[in-house]
Amino acid sequence: MFFIYIIFSAKVCRKYIGQTEDLALRLEQHNSNFYKSYTNNKGPWVLIHFECYETRSEALRREKYLKSGAGRDWIKLTYSV
């Protein structure tokens, strides 16, 4: 099972969109500041949305859409962030 997810940080008022096989572990990594990434030192991050897919290619296709203009518009309409 593969997940796409959207996390939000009120500290910097930013969203992050990603995909993973282990959603709980990935959220922990975003909040740990141990891994060097865009989300480092910008948390705490909270999960605001996730979807499950059977294959990585399906998840990547949806992640790509959510990062597009239309996808970002959908996120704004749905979550007001």
C-alpha cells in the first residue's frame, strides 16, 4: 500500500505534499528534524489529508496532480490553508 499525504505547519503556514509506504514513520521523520529536508525545523507538522493506492505509480500520479495548479486549487478549496 502506498500513500500520498499533505501535512501542514502552522509555524510557517506551509503545506508539504509527499508519498510514502509508511505514513506514520514518514510523519515522525518530518517532525524529528533528524533528516535534512524541506520540512526540517519548520514543524510541528500535522497530517491534514492522505489517500491510499495499490501501486507507487498510482500514488506518484496523484502526488503530481496535487502539486499542479489544479491540485493546489483543490487543496485550497478543501482545506482553506
